[in-house]
Amino acid sequence: MKVMAQMSMVMNLDKCIGCHTCSVTCKQAWTNRTGMEYVWFNNVETRPGLGYPRTYQDQDRWKGGWKLKKNGRLTLRAGGRWRKLATIFSNPLMPSIQDYYEPWTYEYDMLLNAPQGQHTPVAKPKSLLTGDDMAITWSANWDDDLGGSTKTMQQDPVLQHMSEHVATELEKTFMFYLPRICEHCLNPACVASCPSGAMYKRAEDGIVLVDQDRCRGWRMCVTGCPYKKVYFNHKTGKAEKCTLCYPRIEVGLPTVCSETCVGRLRYLGLVLYDADRVGTAAATESETDLYAAQRSILLDPHDPQVVAQARRDGIPEDWIAAAQASPIWKLISEYEVALPLHPEYRTLPMVWYIPPLSPVVDVVASSGNDGEDGRTLFAAISQLRIPLEYLAGLFTAGDTGPVEKVLRRLAAMRASMREVNLGNELPEEVAAAVGMTGQQVRDMYRLLAIAKYEERYVIPAAHTEVAADLEEMACSLDFEGGPGMGGGGPFGSTSGVPTPVAVENFHALAARQTADRPSTPGRVNLLNWDGNGNPDGLFPPHTDGAAEHAEPSDDAGPQEGGPR
Amino acid sequence: MDVNVGQILLWGALPYVSFAVFVVGLVWRYRYDKFGWTTRSSELYERRLLRLGSPLFHFGLLFVFLGHVAGLVIPKSWTRAVGISQEAYHLGATYIGSLAALALVAGLVILIYRRRTTGAVFKATTRNDKTMYVFLAAVILAGTYATVRTQLLGGHGGYDYRETISPWFRSLWVLHPRVELMTSIPAAFAVHIVLASLLFCLWPFTRLVHAFSAPVTYPLRPYVVYRSRDERLGSRAPRRGWERTK
């Protein structure tokens, strides 16, 4: 057993209202640059729908993820190492910009500067790739809220695996939103696909990153990722992907998408897993067993043996504590309501989802029945095969068993908590019917419905205690464009040293902003010092200790490094 | 054979200048501009023509490279010692080389056509790229012309560059350039060699550097790479004299 920690996310789909705030804030934070116009580290898809890029789930076509060889070993579905090298001059399985969408802007200038004329000036759409006029035919959210889906929905790869009568009926009964980020898989196919070795999984927290200095633009990662969450920056010629906002995570802050989520449906926390069994779990023979296999390698952080091994493997004490308080572990293994997205890709994804019950409730309520009644809901879940099969196609490789179990638990919680709200006792028999206790139902309700910031995001800071005391080290003066502006290197704006992400600066800033004292202890800002007195930290402490604080500064005014 | 100053400069000095710029340039570029070291693929914009042109060009180039190694590095006496006659060598080199050149030129034409006619690809083409393309195409076309002119159409036996150009090339590496061998080579070869020297000067400063990141070690490493968080403070290595004290 080798214990490793993984920063993971769970999203509660019942609460997603499809507002795209996560996508927009993520884009503002990370991808609002030339070359990244079409890139959405976070996107929200309407399901059923085509997804982004279109039909990315169709692995017969895109060949992402892993497959089992006849001898039971794993290989990349798009072909192993030698095949990668043989196709390196032109990757036949890479989506082109048309599979995403051609980015565009509008000729806003015309609205202001058009000469006076008979007609109102219009801002024509202009391609950001060619600069020419273009007709907008697709974008990242073209089938949002099932818009135009009568034309396109039949191409949904998940639907295509279901029976036909279901597919035609589905639109009438069922719709939900699926926010997606990088899965930060335990067995990442993108990392395995990278010929340069530029992509890596961080040993400390399992975040999958692209080393921008080592990426050579071979684009195999784009093919390898079955979720199509590695993107090619067409300006710099390098791959970029969701970083799980690692500069924020390292200082204990949630990702931008989580922080700004209006429905508060995202949960962040650590899970411990057994790194030695990753390969075995991913090579489980039956696709429908992969969900159970992945759960089996997640380790119980309360198990003394696991804790002891975690300590031996160098996981810090506060990280073990964070793993024990992790909402992720609770949702996956205690309440068993979170499911992985497409476990059949064999990448062991670590962003999990609580499937939505609300479509079922809507159907029950619209048929005139009581949508909050336990028995009615249970019956509806068993009867409404359409949502069940579709959700199973997303989360359990088609096995409706686990999905049904989750929905029954959510229904039981719903029915039980209504009784409580009506002033009645919590009905233990409803909880027992789904294999839970009343207390568990209450706890789960609390976590899903009213958990506060610190309960939803249990993120231990990275271990940079040394760095925490630092002032900002330096600013980026490297190139033209001035301090921190990045600017162009010797071969245009995409060369030279990339604008640094100063994690430690951020950490230092956060520490300073949340500190009780006005400034970093032991530091003096000489610009604010009026010359009176002898502030702490101006001179090294006296070795005898007695003379310390002998002369407290007597000056007035709120100055840094002043009286303490 | 008399050797004039121009010939000394061309065959005794230019190769060394070119090699120095090439090596120093590559080292400098690697140290200074790892972020800019990429293939700068345009496959995202256009796939159909690239699917045809790029493998043609690159595989053709690989064979042409191997041909150059065989012709320039391996002395005539060695091939004769293993029983390959000059006629057999000539036939092999000419026909394999011509096929490779055909693939190379066809690929180049397709790629340049694609670059010019696909709007997004053309817009992403920098001045640096265009300059590089001029030299690259000139070297390839001059080399192909030299092969066709002197080997295919040059009558029986063609031109035996292994008596002149190859020994000269090897003499460069022992720092004793035999300039006199180059005084009477066909003009087509001379143009090809001079243009190639200039291309090598340009190489480190263009996207051609991606040739040196051929991922030859990929089959040797485990699939999944783990790396530890960088413990360095700040995002850059501190300047000399500004390192943190423990």
C-alpha cells in the first residue's frame, strides 16, 4: 500500500441551474487570452446534448482514454507509444477548430465610426482566426437548454447507446446541466500520451498540469484525454488545461469555479488512495465494475492502518486531518451518492457527480402526484427508465443499479426532511429502506443543503511555511510592456519566459491579509518609519533576550512595523 | 588547382561560421526561450491537407537526412570494402534519393499551398516563418535540382560527389578543410551547400528548432509521470548573489 493524496471535487447536479457563472469566471481568470478563445477549462453542458467539443464522448471516433488489451493490460485507445511516434507529424485523431467552434468577435467599431447613412450600422461578426466575415453556426453552448436539440440531440453519444424509443421520448421528460472541468484522473491518459513528458501528475495533491517549458506542441494529450479537457493554445503552440486553480488550492482557497458557484453545488476536499492499486483498478475487466473498483482504491482516512501508512508515506498531519474532514470522502464512500463521470474510460476520474433527482420529482409533480412523498418517489425512480438509463450511461458505464440506489437515497432524504419540516419525527423506516440511519440522513442533508464554506471546501494549504513569511519576491519586468505586463520575447509575444504564477507571493499575500497583525512580523517598512523609536525587527534580536523590547517605539500613527 | 579568397571564405570559413551560429544559437535559444520552443502546429485550423502533406514532407526529410549521412559521412572505401561497387551505390543513392526528394518536394508544395490558401494558417504565419520557408524551400529545391541535373540526367555514373564534397565535408570535422576539393564542383551543388549553410544559421531562431525535440525517449518512460511541487521560492531562479540564505 502506498498512500497518496488527491484533491478532488464533487458536484451536486440537483443544484445546478445552468447559469454558466463558473465557466465565465474561470475564463476571466485563466483563458481570456489570444489563442485561448475557444478554450473552456470549465464548461456547462445541457444533457442530453452534444457536449463540448461536439460528441467528445464518442470514443469510437475520438479514441480517448484507455482500453484493455487481450492480455488484460491497459493501453491507450488511440494507440501505444510507437503508434504515437508514427503519427506524430499529423495527429489523425485530434479535433479541429470546427469541432469546437470558430472564435469570433463583432465589428463594434462600426457602431461608432460608420459614416452617416440610410441604414443603422451593424456590428458584423468577424472570425478571430482569419479576420474575415463569418456566419456563426456553432459555439460552446449552442444547444444550451436543449436549444435546437431536435436537430442535434440524436448525435448525443450517450443517447446513441440507449434504445431508440427512449431517445425520441427523452426530450419531453428530462434535462439537466453537467458542469465539467478536468477530472485530474488517477490514471491520466493525457499524461501517458505526452511524448515530451511535459504533462505530469503532482505527487502531493494529484493535480494534473502541463509544464509550459517542456511542452513541444505534439498535441497527443488532446487526443488522449477522453473528456477533451486538454486544449491546444493555437497562439503559443502549447497545450493548456484546467489547473484546478492550483495557486488558490495551495493557499487553502477553493477553485474559482467553486468559489463563484451560485448554487453552491461544488465540494472540494482530499481523498487518500492506494497508488499501488491504480493500475489494477483501471484494468478491471468489466466496464460496469470500474465504479466499484475505483471506490475500492480510495482509502478510509479514519482507518488507523491507513493513517499510519500515510504518515510513513510522508503525508503531513494537517493533510491527514483534512482528508478525514473531507466532504468528498463522505459523499463518495459514507453516503455513496457521488458517482464518477464515464468510469469506462479507465482513467479513474476524480471529479464526481451526484446525479440529479429533480427531473424525476418534476415528472411526478407534473402528473399531479406528491413529488415529496417517499413511496411515490421510489416508485417513480423504478419506473422512469429513461432518466435512469441516461444517467447510468454517464456515470456507471450503463449499470442502472448504482444510479438507482443514489436516486433512492436522495428521494429518501427529501421525503424524510419534509416530515421534519412539518414538525414530525424523522421517519426511520424511510431511511432504513435505503440502508441509512436517520442521523446519516440528517448529516447528508446538512452537507448537501446548508453546508457552509468551510464544510464544502476542506483544503489544507500546501507546505510552503518558509515561503509564507516572504514579501513578494520580484515583479515580472522581463520584457517590453513594463512591470508584470508580460509582453513580447525575442520572437514575438509568445516567446520568452512565461508570465510567472507566483504561488508563494499569493500565499504571502493571503497570510498577510488574514493575519491579526498589521504586517508581516519581523519586518519593517522603512518607508513608513518616521525615524522615531526602535521598531521590532529593525535590528536582529539581542541574543541575551533581556534587552528585547527595551525601547518600545513611542511614535504615533498606524505604521507598519510600529508598536506591537 | 588554385584556390582564391572567395573559395576559402565559402568552403573554409562559412561552414564554421554557420556551425558556430547553429550551436551557440541553439544553446542560447534553449536556455532563454524554452516557452517558444514548439512545433507551433496549425493542425487545429486545418487537417485535411496537413494529413497528406506533413507526413510526406517529414518522412521524406528523414530519408533525405539518412541519405546525406550515407553519402557524406561514410567514405567510399568503406562501402567498397563491404562489396558495394560505385555503380551499385550510384544506382541505389540516385533512385532512393530521388524518391525521397519527390516525397519531400511534394510535401513541401502541399504545405506551402496550404499555408498560403488557408486563411487561419496564413494569418498565423509570422515574418520569421516566411523567411525560414524561403531558405528551406531554396535548399530543398537546389538539392533536388542538383540530384536531377547531375545524377539522373548527368549521363552514365552521374557526378561522383564522394570524391570531392564528401572528403571536404569530413575534413571540416578535423579542422583541416580541404578547400581545393571544392573548386570544381558543379554549380548546383555549390548553391545547395551555401544555402544550407545559411539555413543552419537561421535554424536556431526559427520554429525549425522543433527538430531537436523529437521525442525519442517517449517509448522508454513509464506512461504516467509524477512530479513534486516545485519547492523553489518565487517563480524564477534567483539571480546570482540573491539566493536565499538558509
